[in-house]
Amino acid sequence: MIGAWWRRRRAEHTLRHRAIPDELWALTLARYPFIARRGEAERRRLRELATLFLADKEFAGMQGLEVDDGMAVAIAAQACLPILRLDLAHYAGFKGIVVHPDIVVARRETVDEDGVVHHYDEELAGEAMEGGPVMLTWRDVAEAGESAAWGYNVVVHEFAHVLDMRDGAADGVPLLADRAARERWLAVLEPEWRAFCERVDTGKDTLIDPYGAEAIDEFFAVASELFFVDAAAMRDAHPALYALLAGYYRQDPAA
């Protein structure tokens, strides 16, 4: 009980003394219409969560980039959208957020069935690792207001991965109450993913980013992007998947 009391007092102190300034919050809403469209109560809750997020996380700019207050608030506001009706404890497993100016090229390696190691380069706009840090590229964060038109949001994507990994596995299934809840989740997610992969494989257009065909955990992440930046379109095109995410995130942004 003492621990809970102390955390509550600390949060109250942070909200009183380190609240996001009005001008900076107004700028964030202007940059990201998918946040501004939320109701007043949700925007107020999001601002509080973003304030507490900023007090808890550590930002580091790379390649000479300086993460200023506006950049940090932009990231925090988008990162807190998925936990708007959950709580900040869902992000307790890491501290660091690394921000690069632009796309990062990472050296990768795979081992094929014959044991031969193959090296390749992969371009990254973001990456979430278990235990942190979360890596983001500022260009993609800054352009999220425009890229919402095609259902793209790198911050939501990477923080969906953070939620996915809370049970120790990146498998498209966030931490749920029990095995039965996991089975109910997969009963919706797996058929949706298989149908989606079939559309991608046959060259058909998809509302959800085709990158989701890479793996089911990527499908969860890109579906979460669309859920938060173009909810009405997702609800119309993928009602079962939309309902699944609405139940987990405890939000109905298309309403």
C-alpha cells in the first residue's frame, strides 16, 4: 500500500509541476489531427499520460540530433495513444528512447536450413527490443500527421511491439488474462492474418500495410497503426479485427 501511495503522490506532483505547456500541447494537436479528433476528456487524459511518460523515460538523439521538448512531446503523445485506457505500467519494462534523424541501416544475419550464414542490410524506421530501448526516426515521427492517410504511424507500431512482448514473446499476442483469452485472441487474429497474407501474395490492395504479411507480430503492429490513425476505415474493412483491438485497447476511436 505504501508503494501505491507513493507512486500516486509522485504522479500528482509531476502533473502539477511538470505538465506539458499549453502552447506545446496545442502545437502537438495541430501536427497530428488523429489526436486532435479525440474528445476533450480523451485529450486531457492523453496529455496527463504523456506528461508522466516524459518524466519516466530517457530520450537520446543520435547522429547529432538534439531531441527538444516539442519532439519529445510528439513522441510521448503518440506512444500513449495505445495505453490511453490502460496505464503507464504497460511500458514499465524499458527506459530508453533513441531517436535518429532518418532511416537507419542495420546489419543483419540469418542462418538457412543448411547452416549457411547470410548477411544483409535492413532499413529501419523504428525498432522495439525487449527490455528496450525503443528506436524511432524523427522524420517518420514528424510526418505522422500526413502518413496517417495511408494508415502509417511508426510510434504506434513500435509501442504495439512493446505491448506484444510483455508476455515474453513477439507473437502478435499481448499479455492477456489467461490461456482461454489467448485462444479467443488467436481465433480472430490468425484467420485475419492468413486472409491478409493471401491478398498480399496475390497482389491485391490492402488497407493494412502489406508489411504485416512478414509475420503475425508485424500484422498486430500494423493493424494497431491503422486502428489509431484511421479507425473508421478499419472498422468498415475489418470489423472482427477492429473489435478485437477495441477490446484489448479498451477504446473505440471510430465511434
